[in-house]
Amino acid sequence: MSNNIEGKVVVITGASSGLGEATARLLSEEGATVVLGARRANRIQSLADELTRSGGKALAVATDVTHCDQVKRLVDAAVQKYGRIDVMINNAGLMPHSPLERLKIDDWNQTIDVNIKGVLYGIAAALPYMKQQKAGHIINVSSVAGHKVRPGSAVYAATKHAVRALSEGLRQEVKPYNIRTTVISPGAVATELPNSVTEPDVAENIRKFYEEFAISSDSFARAVAFAMSQPEEVDVNEILFRPTRQEL
Ligand SMILES: NC(=O)c1ccc[n+]([C@@H]2O[C@H](COP(=O)([O-])OP(=O)(O)OC[C@H]3O[C@@H](n4cnc5c(N)ncnc54)[C@H](OP(=O)(O)O)[C@@H]3O)[C@@H](O)[C@H]2O)c1
């Protein structure tokens, strides 16, 4: 029986580490063709090489998601090489938590540019193809912070609330085109994300929290596979998951 993953062309932003990398590995194992975008070209190229050596199909395209033209180039490369795009996973993100009073305005701008505009650019790049195909699946990555706000997380939480709002608007608008939309909101998952915190005291606290609570990035990859593998008429719109021990 088809897993509804095999043979699909899946573009993943932020595929050089963490959730994106784990998802590329799992979907490749399940028979998907994966097109990997991130700024660290060496990392995505060696992942693509590794997946290809294991019998998969993978392409790496250096991409900074804060540039609309680069995200378009990533998606265009997928369509040029493989003929279509079935799934767009807007996953690239960063989490430079800090209290607002510290006025980390560069961090705020970067967080908004990557976490919100990057997702919009992914939608802009994939939607014209999916409309034409009358098929497709857009998966956006929010967070528990898209549901809850805590001191120090205001800007990050605002971006992740925005991802949920965008995803819900998208869901309603793409009905005529047979496009599925999923927003996935993870709790603490062990990745390189805490490295994006620029304030040393905040970074220390987050590292301790992640050391104690974070679960493996396979948890996220399995959530993606679950949403993808449903029959085409089933649209899994939201998944929220946490480590079993995480209270917040
Ligand atoms: N880990 C968690 O606990 C957790 C929980 C909830 C939500 N999330 C969300 O999950 C997503 C993935 O994060 P992660 O946990 O896997 O962290 P990660 O290991 O730090 O991965 C982040 C990815 O985003 C990419 N990225 C950052 N800025 C980029 C840019 N300007 N252009 C292109 N790619 C960029 C990074 O690649 P390059 O640096 O190579 O560009 C990297 O591949 C993020 O949206 C994050 O907010 C994570």
C-alpha cells in the first residue's frame, strides 16, 4: 500500500540541522525526493550526498529565506529537476529570546524576517505551482510559543502566532486548488535552536531547560510523515506536541 510519501517532491527550508535535517532523512527513507534549503551550503550538500548514496533522491540549494528571490530559486530548482512540488515545508527559524527591555532590535528584525517573512516567501514560491497542479501540501512550523507567551519570548512568540494565523488564512483560501495545509507546533526538541540565543544569561537558562526536557528531532519528522501520509482528501491542519515531561 502507498504511504503517500513515496515519490513526492518535498522542499524543506532549514534543512541543514535539527528538525529540517531529521525530516529530510525520514522522508527520504520513506521514498520522497527531498530538496534542501539553508544558508550552510556544505551541510545541506553533504546531507544530499549521503541520502543519494543510500539510494534516495536529494538536491541541495543554498538559500537564505530572508530573500524572496532565493526561496523562489529553491522551489524553481525543485520543479526544474523533478517536474513538480508536492510539499513545501517552511521550517527555517531562529529563537533569540530576550526580555523586550534589552532592546535587541537586530534580533527582533532577524526573527521577523526569518520566522514570518521566510514562511511567506515559501508560500509565494510554492503556491503558483500548486495552484496549477491542483494539488500540494504546505507545512508551516510554529511552536508551543505560537500558543503561549512567556517573559523573554515575546518577539519569538509573536512570530509563531503569526505563522498560525497565516496558516489558517492559507487553509481557507486554497480550498479551490485542492491544497492541504498543516501547521506543526513542537515543544522542546533537541536541535541547534538554543544556539540562536544571543544573550548569555538567557542562553544558559534555555540550554539547561533543553538538556532536561528536549526530545529527539525524530518526533517532529514523524509528525510531518503522519500529516503527509493521510489520504489526499484528509487535511491535518494542526499538530501540537510536547515532551511528555514539559509542563509549559
Ligand atoms: N527545537 C525546538 O525546540 C523547536 C520548538 C518549536 C519550534 N521550533 C521551530 O522549528 C524550526 C527549526 O528549528 P530547529 O529547532 O531545527 O533549529 P536549528 O537546528 O537551529 O535549525 C534551524 C534551521 O533554520 C535555518 N535557518 C536559519 N536562518 C535561516 C535563513 N536566514 N535562511 C535559511 N535558513 C535559515 C538553519 O540553517 P542555516 O543556519 O544553515 O541557514 C537551520 O537549518 C524553527 O522554525 C523553530 O522555531 C523548534
